[in-house]
Amino acid sequence: MWQKRYRCGKRGRCPKPVMLSSTPVIQSFIPNPMLNPEPVILDPAELEAIRLIDLEGLSQEEAGERMGVSRGTVWRLLKNGRRKVATALSEGRAIAVFSAPEELNKGED
């Protein structure tokens, strides 16, 4: 399944889509007790990079081949995903996994 990614602003080229092995099973992870009500938003591509490298033990090159992106993109997704998970764990925040809705980014293409 391909997942379209979105750029953060109006400048620059659109990111290449990422191949996900499956749709994430979870949509949120809520700690008990929740110390901060604002959730950390984890992109499905970041979750896929964490799953492939940390859970399945693949190298960044192998994960990049599976996801259809470069090793550098996998490294960036992994770094951002790990940072978000560490932030959520240390601050007692919920983790929400979802991508941006199509309607918000129609005008940017």
C-alpha cells in the first residue's frame, strides 16, 4: 500500500510516496496516567521505519528498498519517529498515528 506524504510548506518539491506493508493497526497509544493532554502525532511512514529497523532488524538500506525510498529518507523518518516516541514516553503524552487528510493538501499540488 502506497502512502502519499505531504510537504510542510508551500515551497519545495512534493515528497516521494512511501510503500507501507500494511495500514497501522493502532491509531493511538494512551499512557496511564496521561501527564500532558496534547498528543504526539506519529506519521505512518515513521512508524513503518521504526518497525522495519527496530522490530524486524533490517538495515537502513534494506528498509529503504522495502519502502521504496532512499536510505537517507529512511534515516530521517527513523530519527523523527524515535524522537517523537521518546518525547511521548518522557512527557507522559499520548501517541496518535495518522496521516494528513487529503482535503487539507489539495491546494498545494
